[in-house]
Amino acid sequence: MYSFFYFLVTSSDSWTQTYHENFFNVHGGFMWGLIGAIIIGALCALAFYFGCCNSKTSAKMATLTNWWISLAISALIGYFYADLFVIGASNVNDSQSVFRTHSFYNANEDFFIEQSRIHADSETMINDLNDQKVKISSDLDKGGDVRLPFDLSTAFWTIFFFTFTSFIVKRFTINGKNIPCKNP
């Protein structure tokens, strides 16, 4: 279901029905990316409108340029959220770190252990799963696999939710009613 929202990832040549399907659909990688995008986009829009546009002294800050800057900042936060927290990092020493605990790397390791127990009698299957896991981890470490498409998709959805929140919230501000546009 969530893969529809992350079209760049699921159309990637790197997508596999084993490890990628496990992390993004079974473990909720897409869900966490989408929830993060909603929260980051909405909070950044609220910060702009109620920080820059909602007092009599904030008229100088309530500009379209500052709106674009806030939009870009929200996209960057969304990108790095997806990269650091959802995909994670393999070189984290602490296995309980937020960069590792719920990451793609950790989900791959857990999936490999689970599948190794299920297919304990098939050494070929275990070797194939291990080779695939090592390749995915290596590609992710180099910035490949689905890292960039997922990060960009999350940044895109952050921009979408920032804009959506902007259209809802701008009416309730003193100086931001016409930012980014007069209507809606």
C-alpha cells in the first residue's frame, strides 16, 4: 500500500522481493518515511506561519522568499531523516543507537537470521540470502541501492505536506495570508 507513495523506490532496479519487501512493507519502512514526511512538513510550515507571519512585528519576515527557504529546509530535514533514521548506517558501533535499531541494515540482519532458521536444511538458500544481504549493505554504504530514491521520495512528500499545511494554516495568521499565493 505505501509503496504507491514511494514510486521511485519500488521502480528501482535494486528492489528485491526478499530484503526490500521485508523492510519497506513488512517492517514499515514506507510507513515511517511517510509519517516522518507528514510530521516534518507540517511542523516546518507551522513554524514558518506562526513564527514569521503571526505578529505585528513579523511583517518583514512574512515574505515569499522566506517561505521558499522554509520549504527547502523542510525538504532537507525530510531527506536526512530518511537517510539517517529510516535507512540508517552500518558503521554505528552501538547496536541500540537510533541510527541502527530500526534501520534497513538491522531489518536485513533480522530477516537473514529468521530465513536461516526456516531454511536451515538448504545451504544454497542460506548462502544466496547472505550474498544478497552483503550486497545490499555494501551498496547502501556507497549511497546506492534504494538509499537515494527513498531519501528523495521522502523529501518530495515533505514538500507536499509543507505546502498542504501552508494552504490550511495561512488563513489563521496576521501577515501570511497571501503566502505563497492569495488563493486558496
